[in-house]
Amino acid sequence: MSNPTGKVVTKESSQRKQTKKPLVLASVMLAMFMGAIEATIVSTAMPAIVADLGGFTLYSWVFSAYLLMNSVTVLIYGKLSDLFGRKPILTIGIIFFLIGSILCGFATSLKMLIIFRLIQGFGAGAVTPIATTIVGDIYTTEERAKIQGYLSSVWGISAITGPAVGGLLVQYVSWHYVFWINIPLGILSLVGLWMFLHEDINKKKHEIDYLGAILLTFTISSLMFILVEGGSRFAWGSWQTLSLFAFSALTLLGFVIQESRAKEPVMPFSIWKERSILIANTTSLTTGIMLIGISSFLPTFVQGVMEQTPIVAGFTLTTMSIGWPIASTLAGRWLITIGYRKTSIIGGVSLIIGSIAFVTMSASSGPLWAAVGSFLVGVGMGLTSTAFIVSIQSTVGWEQRGIATASNMFMRNLGNTIGAALLGGILNNRLSQYFSQNGHPYSVDDVNILLKSTERDHLSESARSILQNGLTHSLHFVYYVVLAFAVISLLLIFFIPKKIDSSV
């Protein structure tokens, strides 16, 4: 007799091992913590990394490379977990993540770090979506809202420990250790998964959609390259940019055609016919752009413009990750009392208010202002993301839960990828224009000086003022784009159905 909550082993009459839910949940949370703490630590350490290795123009590529592989692989991992089970696929992802983390710690140049971040991102694509899917498998529909609150608490814990540990490592040891801290976490998670999670998977021959995966990789890679380098290395109307746009469009068309005829597509378009999934995934794209815009560049503003330490810069991001789990816990209750739509609308409003705080932020605002804006965005993300995941997992059955959950993660990751590239390109472009239009003899890479206090203190007052004004001016353009996407997110949320039809 099979378990109605999924294909996790529950045959009491047989000698099969039983899945131990609390211990599996702990292992899953540990895996998610590994990914979550990586995000907060790297964002906190990036100014120090760039100050050490140089190459401010490549700043956004450190995030973009990781997010590119994360975005490309998340759908593939989600589909493979539906075919071969959650445990082996999650194991592969964690192993690649750990290999990438070890290599990142040994990087001696920013280009080398970017290459190793690709490996790390290749593994990261499995962690969050499959961990979340496992929870959907072993818990009932009624339990999921509450458990999602537990999963979101991971972000709160990482928010407190990540920036603190990251800041301390950067200031007193070395930034290399922000990557190596993942190793014990990943090993413990693997041990827990293999000891306590037992799946009952039907063995049959599958046809993996390799062509679809390749076309998806080409589409996202070319688009991301355009967004990062367009307007800076290549003019928007140049033959290089136009060629890449055409290539991206052709591969996207090829991907759509391939998915419509593949027997087991990477992205089954049938799940997008559900209005709740369509709106949730589209909104996750826009909120993903917002999220990376804040987490990537807020430490730069706090350290470079406000002249605060890496620890203070890290804690301005901490408040986002504190607001996220608090809101997720509330969302677990509100989903039952006021419904998915109203919960998401409240989250959308919070995203807008938080974005306004960043748009109005200046050097004199202080880190507390940045922390408040960050907290409000975290509240918005907690309310919307929890509502989206629970509604999606309640709409589909076990056979599609992995890819349905992964599709939402993919859209948020795609938003992160587009956001890192687009907003990084905007930042570089506006800095370059600011210096040239005002006749200042500085380049974008000169902003590195602001991120290292020992070098910043040797600047003349006028030079420091010019560089900080340029950085403030450019980052405000970034935050205006973030605000625009917050408004779009709220408008999309209004199209969520008032009632979600649950199939499980």
C-alpha cells in the first residue's frame, strides 16, 4: 500500500526501511542552509574579494556565473528527480557544490573564481528545489504550509550566522574560508539523507531530454552575456550584440519546439496551463530580479558609500533573511485563514515599500535605513514565495511535483541571473557615463579603492567624493529598476486565482 503523500517507502507489510520524517527534514534543512549561508557570506565578502583580486568590471560575473549554472540545471535536476528519485539526484548536486566550493577557496584571480563558481552553481541547482520537493513528498497538503515556515527559518539562521561569520573571516582570517565553510555542512546533509530517506521508485527506461537542456543552456548563456556586456564592452547596436540576440531568440524557439515534442521534456508546458502556476512562476521571475539587485549591491553601497565595515554591511542583508522566515511562518497561517491571493498581495506591497527605502537611501541615511528596507523586502519575499510553493505543490501530483517545484525555482533563479547581468550592466554603464560626462579621469575599476578602507583613507577628499558620488548615482539607477520590478510583481499577483484547486 503506497503513501498518499508520495512515493516515499511506507509498506508496513514488507521489510523495507521507513523514512524518518524529522531526521530527513533536518538533513534537508542542512542542505538548504548550506546554499543559504553561501549567498549571505559571498555577498558580504565580495567587496573584499574584489579589493584583493581586482577587476571591478567583472564583479557581477561572480554572481552571474553561479546563477547561470543554477538556472540552467534546476529544471534538469527537477525532471531527473521525478524519473530517478530525489535522493540520488540531490546527492550529485551536493557533491558538485562541495567541489566548486573547495576550488573557489583556492582562486587566485577573479576570472578563476568565476570559472569555479560555474562548478558550484552546477551543483546548487539541485539543492533548494529537490530539498523543497522532498518536503512536498513526505508531508500532507495541510502540513506543508507549516513545514515551509521551518524551511524558511533556514534563511533566518543563515542571515544571522552568515554575515557575522563572513565579516569576521574577511576581517580577521581570509575571504577564502567563506567557501570552505560549506564542506562540513554538505557532508552532514549527505549522511542524513542516505541514512533516513528511503524511496520506492518504479524502475523503468526513461528518455532524457538532452537536446532541450542544451538549447536552454545556450538561450540563457547568450542572453546573460548580452545583459552584462551590452552598452559597455559592446554597443547595443553592434553586430556582436545583435548576433547574440538573434542566437538567443533562435535557441529559445528551438527549445519551445523541442519541449512540445519530447516524450519526457525538461519543461512540460502542460503545468503552465494552471493559472496559479503561471502567475506564481512569472512573479517569481520579477522578484528574483529584485532579490539579486539588493543582495549583490547593498554591501557595495554600505561599504563604499557609507564607509562601513564588512560586518555592518553584512548585517544590513541579515535583516532581509530575518524578515523572510518570520513572514513565511505567518504565511503558513494566513494561507489557511485569508487565502493565497491576499497573502501574496500583502507580500507584494511590502516589496514596494522596501524598494522605496533603497531608492531614497543616501550616504547620510546610515546602515539602519538600509537594514529596514532589506527587512521589508524579506517580508515580501517570505509571504509570496511560501504562498507560491504551497499552491504549486498542491496543484500537481507526485509525478510532476519535482518539475513543478523546480519550475518555480527556475523562474526565480532566471530572475536572479537576468538581474545580476542586467543590473551589473546598468551599474558599470552608469559609472562609466558619470565619469566621462563630468570630465573625471576615473574608470569603473577605480571604484575598487572605495571597498578597501586602507586604500580609501589615502584618497584626497575630492577624489573620494567623486568616486562615492558616482557610485551613489549609479546604484540609485539600479534601485529604480528594482522598484519597477516590485510594482510589476504586485500587478501580477492580482491575477492569482482567489481559490486554488488542490489535486493532492
